[in-house]
Amino acid sequence: MSTIPQFVPAAGTAAPPTGPAAGESVSAAEQRDIAAAEALLNARAMPSIILEGEMGTGKTHSARSLLVDANGKFDGPSVSGIEKVVLLTSEAGFEDVLGDIPQHKLAWKYIPASDGSFDGLVEMARVINTQHPDVIQKNGGINRHMYPQFQNILGACNNIIDDRTGAHLGPVFKFPQNWCLWYESISILSELARNCAIGDKPFMELRDYQMVQTMVRKFLNHLVFSTRCLFVATAHLERETNESNGMSELMVSTVGRKLAPILPRFFSDVIITGRIDQPGNPKFTWATQVPGARTKTRNLPWSPELPPDFRPLLNNFRERQARAVAADKLRKDANA
């Protein structure tokens, strides 16, 4: 198998023309072809992936496979070609799974889902106790000003500041291709969007669902469209009715029933995580083919059981991109 070069992006670089120019040596033409191949690869985004599964199925743990070296440790260059993972999350507990990874390989920005105060819940209980539901509905929301977390996540994407080192990592859309932006998770994102839209309002009407679904959808789509680095988002599973065929399917757990079927459409891969319980040593798995589940794959084979490892996925992606570059060069040579 040929070695696939690990190109680092050069934002805004246009592909130079290929083929020898008048008076140009063959070696110089070859150098121009190499530069053209680099530019073409750099112009293409890395995969965007949803890892979805029940709790305890190794979603967060699988990030380790991105950063291990040839000896299965975190000392040398990563076998996957990804040299840094940047974790953006509002879920606590990730340190227990990833905290031993060195700071130069793993950065994180933690935005707590709650400020810890019970003031908002006290006010919610007072409003419910003293106001008719029709009045609450007309007011639109309760304590929305107390829930800035969704806005804070959006703001953090303009310049992520690493909680571990204090380093300014810059905007996520400028992360290089050998980095990974890891968002954990869509489930908590949906809750934060709901809090932003209606606060502690105890029920949702149609327009509330539409607002929250739009916020979640636009945020995730923007990350898919704007980032050039590898992008991974985790999610829990929920059974929903597919309105196109009336069947019950496993989908991303998010707000309402309209969003889950369309949320993965722009991601390259949607993978189900699982766990096979063995005495004292549970086995984590990935799957791209699960009965009654909505999955998608461009970079892995269709299979009910795969190792929870990003390296085959990235190798397949890079080989496919290299073949596309080679085919593009052949077309240009044929038309020269």
C-alpha cells in the first residue's frame, strides 16, 4: 500500500497549474504537480463524524485512538496523523477518560451546563404555582437571562482558550487538518439550546420546538461546513418514528421528532457505538450497519461490528482523496 502524505492546510491557497511550461525542466514540472496535489487535498475538509450510542459504550474513550503513537502511547507522533484533539463540552467527567493524555495532544474547553444555583428553579416553581399555563405561554419563557451557555459555546468557537494551559487556540474554522475538533455532546447541546430559547418554561409549543431545532441544526451544520479539521460530535440514541416510511428507528437524541432524521445529512459518517459485556473486560465496538438504526458511511465498510478506532477511517479517507487527486491530474494531462 502506498504511503499517503499528511498535508497541512494552507488556507486560501489555489491549486497552481500542472504540466510542464515552455522551457521548464521535468523535475520542476513534477514539483509543480506535487504543489498542486497538496493544494487540492488542503482545499478539502476532513471527515465529519457522529458517534452515537447508549451511555457507557466508549464514545469518549474512542478519542484516544486518534492520538496514540506506534507503541500505543502518547509520546510520539500519532499513527492516525491527528496530532491534537480539542474537546469542547458542557458535560463533566471527561477527565476520567482522557485526563492522562498530555496537554500538547489534548486541549479542552469546558462550559458548565449550569451555574450551580437553584435560583432559576425556585423562580420556575413560583411561576408555575402562581400563574395559569396560558399566562406562562404568553410570556414566552422563564429566566432565559440565566442561561447564557449556548451563546458561550458559540463565542468559544471564535477563539477556544484551552482550560489546561490557557493557550489561545484560535477560531475552530482555522484549525489545521491534523487537528480534531471534538464536540461532546449533541444531547446536552439540545438542552442548552432549549434553555437559551425558553429558559425554565415547563412546556414547549410548536414555535419553541422550531426555534430550538433551528439553533441546534445551524450550529452543527456550521461546524461541518466551516471546519477543515476532523470534526467529531457525540450523541446518545433515541427511538423515533421515521415520518417518510412510518418505521421506528434509532436516531440521534435531540429535541423534538423533526430534527433527528435530518441532522446527520451533511456528516460524512454516522457510527453506532456499542458494548459487548464480558466478565471484567467489556468490549467496545463500532457499527455502520444496525437493524432499525439510521447510519451513514463514506470511509468505513458496512458492518455490524468494527473496532472502535479512527485510524482505518482516516486511512480510507486519505487514500480516496489521493486517488481523486491522481484522477484529476490524469484528466488535466489528457486535456493538455
